[in-house]
Amino acid sequence: MNTQHSRLLRLWHWLNAITIFGLIGTFFLRETFLSWNANAKLITAKLASMHIDITSEQARTIAKAIRAPMWEWHIILGFVLGGLLLLRLLILIIEKGFNYENDGTIHSKMVHLGYKVLYLIIAYMVLSGLVMEYHDALGIGRDFAHTLEEIHQFFAWAIIFFIPAHLIGIIIADNTTQKGLASKMVSG
């Protein structure tokens, strides 16, 4: 099989990968080391050991302030991902469709469908992220924004699981039916 990827598509792919890794990194930091809940408890305990008492609300405010600059990067990268999604749509128009090898096999059809589903998930992630960030300005209640956030986080895990599956698929294809696939995505 001869899979040819345009320079624009390859550039988009790598910018998209870097952006998604940045988003995943900030997501993991938010859920682990920079969790406001865990850090509020740590702040309260450390200050108490120095005979300084603060309320749990004050500790939460400090913990959230510590992680705010990192979370701003998540929002910026979310905007970048939205721009990259629009660029991908433009590439689809320029290149007249998806540039995937379709040999008619069930596997090929499933891969093609999988990428379409991935693009829909990314579109949801971008749109729900915008709604969560601007729910007040949009007149959307916090409860609805929270529901969107739960779905957003579920799809974040779907993307996290997609990455190793994608890499395994590339390795298998590169060593079986699509020799040189990986190098073509890097250098053309």
C-alpha cells in the first residue's frame, strides 16, 4: 500500500499531537499534584503546624490560585485544539476527503470510522470546553456546565486510551501491510 500524506496534514498531525499531550498533561496535573482539594488539606496542615489557622475556604482559595496558571495553559491549548480542528476541516476540503488508505477490508473501514469518531470527540471536547469556560456569559447554569464537564472528562479518558492504541496500530501496520508508514508520516 502506498499511503501518501501531504506536508500540511503531517504538520497538522504533529501540532495536534503536541497540543493533545499538553492538554493531557494539564489534566493529569489538575487531577493529581495540583488538585485543589488535596492541596487545600496540605496547606491547612502545614500552616497549622506553624500555629497559623486558616479556614478550609481560605485554603481552597490558595490551592486554586496555585494551580490557576497551569489551568490557563489548558484553556489556551483548548483554543489551539479548536483551531487545529478547523484546520483539519480545511485540509479535508483542500485534499477532497480523508487521506486514509481504504483497501475495502473490515479493518480499514473500522480505522476510517474510528478517526471520524475521534474527530467528533475532539469537536465535543472543544465545544464543551468553551461552554464550561464561558457558561456565565452564555447564560448557562453551573449544573449544566458540570454535566458537560463530566462528559468532557469521560472523553478525555477515551483520548488517553486512544493514544497507545494508535501507536500499537502504527507499529503493527508499519511491520505488516503498510511498510514505512511511520517514516512517511514523519518525512513524507
